[in-house]
Amino acid sequence: MKHFKNEILEAGIAKHVMVIHDFKQRIKDMMSTDGTVNEEEYDSHTQAHKAETVAEVSLLSDQLQFANHELDELQRLHFYIDHVHATVEFGTLVTTDKRNFFVSSSIEQFTVKGKSIFGLSVHSPLYKEMKGKKVGEKFTYNETTYLIKEIV
């Protein structure tokens, strides 16, 4: 199971790297210009569009910074991926009766060896409900009750 957990970590990192690449590409695309604007065309509409673009790039840059931080958190897990966990905490793979969670960083659902995995940040409200729980215990989030079947 530890080998599987390492595969999950690697798949999560790969997915996160793709997200970061997409953010960078979107910023690059937004910052590029076609060079066809001249002084006569530089009216209030153009200025408004540029201001909107700057605001969007700023927002994307913030999201990129957050994604880079989360990637750092994921990579930090390499140092103790083999740690045995008795309770739900950072670095655990939690199997419930409804879904599988990898407590690490926010990662959209991904699949490893046919198992669907949901990357869960320790800052999420869902994690706060399951934090410290053990195998056999239940927790409820958004009116859904989960039974913890396994913690690795």
C-alpha cells in the first residue's frame, strides 16, 4: 500500500505541475500583444481592456503563487511518504465508504491504478471535519456522512 501511496504522490505532483503550466501559459497569452495598436486607436475602450487584462493577470499570478506553494507542500511529502499514520493528518491516504482522499494539497480528482483520488488541502473545511479521526470513525461534511475504512 505504501508503494501505491507513492504513486498517488507522483500523480498528484504531475497533475499540479500541469495546472501550474496552464496558469503560466494563460498569463503569457494575456500579456502578449499583436502590435497593431497605434496612437489613434488607443482610446478609452482600449485602455479599459488593458486595465481589465492587468487585473486578470494579477489574479492569475496570485493563483499561480498559491499553486506553487501547494506544489512545494506536495514535494515535501517525499521526505516522509512511508510514515505510518494512525489518524487522519497531513500525508495520509484516507479511504472512506464514499471516496478516497489524499491529505496533501488541493488537487482535482485524479485516477491512479483505477482508483479515484481527491487531493485535499489541510486548509479545507472537509479536512477539518476528518482531522484526527481513526479507522472506523465517522465524520460529516455538507450533510454527507463518511465512514473511514483505511488510513495509510
